Amino acid sequence: MTIVLANMLIMWLSKYILINDIVFYNTFSEQISYERSNALFENLMKYSWIGYVAMPFIFLVRFGLISIITYTGIFLCDLHEAISYKKVFGVVIASEIVFFLASLFKLLWFCFFAGNYDLNDLNFFYPLSLINLFNQAELDKMWIFPLQSLNLFQIIYVLSLAYGIKVQSEIHLDKAEKAVLISYLPGLLIWVVFIMFFSISSS
């Protein structure tokens, strides 16, 4: 799939443009020596291929879950006769371009505007989100993902899902929006809460 390949390209560019031995050392300089940091960085690069192999499967699961959740909303709104699950799956895949653009925006930001940064800065920043209104040092770890999830791209994604469903069926846009809102948003909320609890337990 084109969108998976595009995301793999962004992942590769991010690793080889944004992450180098200096960035890695800046992140862990207070805990380990430069030699140890460099050895860890080389191991990271050595095994980075695992992420590329896993990415298609991760995206397949992601697309499948979002499609099931969205189709549940369509079913609850009694609109399932107007559009099949297969078409919803296609809409979900097409809408992923929104998050690809977010990743591209982040890559360009760190390439041209971020200045000196470390891995914590890379993990903390999300373009056009509420997280950028807060100071990293003052924010509790559990709130990072929720604030990252509240972003303009997420809103555009929801609208993209609704519009795609409208195009692929005879459903009016307002009904498509309702189906997406009563399904995708609760699913997103559950996922955010899960990550929050995971962050608490891991810390």
C-alpha cells in the first residue's frame, strides 16, 4: 500500500536525518559516557530494520480496528445498507494521509526550525497540538499522549473519515459525521486512557 510505504519513508528519513550519535548522547549524557552512548546508538541503528518489518502489520491492525469501530457507528445509525465494511476500510486507508502529513510536518520542523534537540524533544513534540502550549519539564508524563492527541490533524482526520464515507455511499454528510463521532471518538478516548494508565504503571 502506498500510504504504508510513504510512512516507512518518513520513518527512515526521521531516523537517518533527525537521530544521530550527538542527539543520542545529548539525551543520555547525564547517565552514561559518550562511548557507551555511541555503542547504544550503533545497536539502535543495527536493529532498526525490525521497525520497518513490523510497520505493515501494525498499520494493518490499525486500519482494521478503526474500520471496525467506524462501521459499528454506521451500524448503530442504521446506515450499514448504504456502505460495506470493505469501502469503510478503503476510506480509513485513504484518510491516513492526514497523519502522514503530520509526520512530514514534524520532520520538516526538526530539520529547519527546532535547533538543538534530543530524543525527549522528538518524543514530546506533535505539530499543531495542545502539547506545544506546555513546558516539557513541568508536564507530568501521563499527560503527554492526551495533549498530543488533541491536535488539528486529529480533527481533519475525523472530517476526512466522514467525507470519505459520504462519497462512498448515499449517506448525507451530517449522518456520516454522526456515525464517525459516536464510534471513532469513544474509541480514541479509550485508547488515550489506556496509554495514560500504561504511562503511570511504567513510571
